[in-house]
Amino acid sequence: MTDKPILVALDYDNKNDALQLIDQLDPDMCRLKVGKEMFTLFGPQLVTDIHSRGFDLFLDLKFHDIPNTVAKAVAAAAELGVWMTNIHASGGLAMMEAAKRALEPYGDKAPLLIAVTVLTSMSDEELKLLGINVPASEHVLRLAALTKQAGLDGVVCSAQESSLLKAKFGQDFKLITPGIRPAGSDKGDQHRVMTPAEALAAGSDYLVIGRPITKAADPLKALQAIHQTIA
Ligand SMILES: O=c1ccn([C@@H]2O[C@H](COP(=O)(O)O)[C@@H](O)[C@H]2O)c(=O)[nH]1
């Protein structure tokens, strides 16, 4: 199992609430993820605040634009010193290659660069509405192959695709899986879900977990309970 597989998704509209949770956590216990909501509200200062507390940070901004724009955005993320950042694989091979090239000057200080395949909130039916008439797993496989070809470090997928992707692309190609739901917890808007233990058994390297922790009455206890299920 990967060292510290849990990435806590901090989706808060209030910085103090987020810092209150972070201050209860230990950087040896988990890594943190900041997404579009918190970064839009609080900007790079939030990244500094999190780094000063000793946590590795996944900056989940899912860039999707023309190659030149995405390359510059990824370089800006590298300047912030984040541990991992991401782009959308559906932006295409040229976009992904440009993003990868933009990180070359950072050498071993470059963040891990991963690509989102099919959002975990999407079902086969929703893909059909976009004109994608194959099961989500098949589309994920196609986008992951393109990501691998572009030389990225791995993909965001659902844990339901993890065993397929590990078998196809090998151990070094990292699988980051949101849509993680401890047994009995509310799925919310997520469609392609798995429990933490099932996801790791299927080959996920990192588990992105938000509301089951952040919306729990006692978030620290919820995180500790999840740790026990995967110990
Ligand atoms: O396919 C994806 C890509 C990213 N996410 C993000 O992960 C977390 C999940 O939060 P939960 O509260 O555990 O559902 C959230 O920040 C999403 O933006 C995703 O869910 N699926």
C-alpha cells in the first residue's frame, strides 16, 4: 500500500473551518486536497498556510484549455510547490504533452502531474448524453492510455476502474480515486463509488475523501475510523 494513501478533500467556503480541521490532523496521517472552491476564494495564501503546517498538497484545479494556457497554469502550480496537480485528459494529447514539458525546468521538484479521465459523478447514461456510447470503464481506459502516452504520472479515475488500469499500465502509473464512500455513507452526487478498503484492494494508490470526513460530526474520528478499515 502507498505511504499515506488518504487525501482529504477540503471543500469549505470558510477558511477558518478548514484550518480548524487541518489543525486537528497530522501530516503523517494524510495529505490534503484543495479544489476550485477554496482556491477561488482564498488563492495561493491558502497553499502557503497548508504548507506551513507540514502537509503535502494536491492542487485539484483540473485545467482544461489550449496547450499554451494549460502549460502556463501547470507551471504556476509548480511555482506554488504543490505535491500534485492535474489537468483533464479530454483536453487531448498535445495539451497533456505541453503540460508535461512545462514541468521539465522543475526537475525533481516538479509536482506529480495527473489527468482526470471520467469524473466519478458520471454514469454510463450521462456519458451517452455527451455522445459517448461506451461504458465509463472503456472511456476511462482510452483516456488513461492517452495520458500514459503523454508521459504523465497517472490518472484520476473511479476505484471501479482501478484493477483494469493497474493490469494495463503497471504499478508506477498512479491511480487517484475520488468517489470513496465508507460502508453505509451517503453517495451524494457520486455515481462510481467504492469503500476505502475495496478501492485499495482494487489497486488505487490514493483515495480522495471529502464529505464522509468533512461533514461528519467529528471529522477526526471519521478519518481515524477510515484508517482502521484499511490498516
Ligand atoms: O472525478 C472526480 C474528480 C475529482 N473529484 C473531487 O474529489 C472530491 C470528492 O469529494 P467527496 O465529498 O468525497 O465526494 C471533491 O473535491 C471533487 O471535486 C471527484 O469527486 N471526482
